[in-house]
Amino acid sequence: MLARQYIQDVYQNIGLLCFGDDYLQPFKLNGLFTDSTAYNLVGWVKGTAPEDEDVIVVSAHYDHLGSKGRRIYNGADDNASGVAAMLTLAKVIAHSPLQHHVIFLATDAEEKGLYGAKAFLAQSPVPLDNIKANLNLDMLGQGGKKRRLYLAGAKYYPQFQSLVDSAIRDAPLNLLQGHEGRARGYDRKTTIDYRDASDHAEFHELGIPYLFLSVADHRDYHTEHDTAERLDPQFLHQAAQTALMVLQRMDKTLASDPF
Ligand SMILES: [Zn+2]
């Protein structure tokens, strides 16, 4: 699979560390008729406070819907955009590490039911108690006319509220607090609940604090029209800057207030 190879190449070029021999974390997917193997891609950067083995996990899923008959679902926004942002973060953090160790996790089989995140946590390369937070990135490339990006999670983890407020103030785009609980989607007919929208739900399930960055559902979501041409490169760039800012502030918040 091209995306899988590409991400591993980038991890290697950046110089991310791996657990074991490579970046692959295989796990079984049980299908109706056949079992298959899926792969998370896991790399990490050592923190600057090595007496402290605490970890932040930055995640983005790299699988998409694949193809159905003649329809090809490219998944440019969902979630090549999140993966691109995560790789940008990995590059910056590899050059200027945080106090915490940072694991960069590209998950497989998210669209099938968050299986990659489940598998990562079930066979975590570090003790679960050391995982202090998850920053999950899913759909960062289409902010619409209003250039809106949402940051969710502080409702459940109020220790992040002042971080969220400061990020909203300083973000280079229109950053809003994501709604948890049901709210109207892009088309005003569907509802979305950011809590269960993506991989961070599995971290939340174990009580691991998360923050989640995402645009609202848009009309190309889960359609053949989710292509690279529909992305807004400037918006994606600013969304990646926002994600970096959030990650750096998460590191500071966790270091100053170990809860
Ligand atoms: Zn997604």
C-alpha cells in the first residue's frame, strides 16, 4: 500500500525512533469470511526530560474507504490532510523535542471502527499509565468559506480549557471550540458528536485525556469528491500550525500540572 510505504519513508527521513525493528504495528482484522492484517505505523521522539517517561500520542488515521465498484474514495481531507499535518509536526518535534516523549501514530482501519487505535492501546509499546494525552487529527484541509477548524475535548478534560482558549485566541485561522454532544453537521440535517468521531474516542474510553482537531463535516465527506483539488492548501498549512501550537502547549500544560 502506497500510503503505508510513504509514511514509513517520511518517518525514517525525519529520524523518528521505532519500538523494535521497524515502525509497523500489525494487528488482525476479523472479516466475515477472511481475516486480514492491518498495520499501524508508530514512531517516536525522545523528550528532553528523560527522567520522566510520560508520553503524548499524536494520531491520524491513514486508511480510507478504498473503492466500491467503480467509485474511488481518495480521502484527501479524510484523512490525508491529518496525516500530512502529523508528519509536519513530527518533523518539527524531531528538531525541537518537547519535554514529553511524543509518539506519532498513523492508524489503520479507523473507518472500519477505530480498530487501529484500539489495537495500539491493546498492544501499546509503552505502559498505558505513561500515556498522558492524545492529540488526534482528522480532516484538516477544508475549512469552507468561514475557514473554520474545531478543537474538541476540553469539555471532558477541563485541565485543557485554558490551553484551548489561548489557542483560539492565537490560531492563524478561525478556531472554535468543538461541540461534544450532538450538534448540527454541515448540511444542517445530520448531527455530529466530536467525542466519538475518530480515534481519540478509544483513548477517552480508557480515561486518557484527548484533544481533537477537525473541520466540520462537509459536502465531500465520505464521497468520491474528497479529492486533493478540493483541499485548501493555505488552510491546511494553517491547520498544521495550529496543531503544532496545541501540541506544544499540551506539553507545557502537562509538565506544569501533572494530573
Ligand atoms: Zn476520518
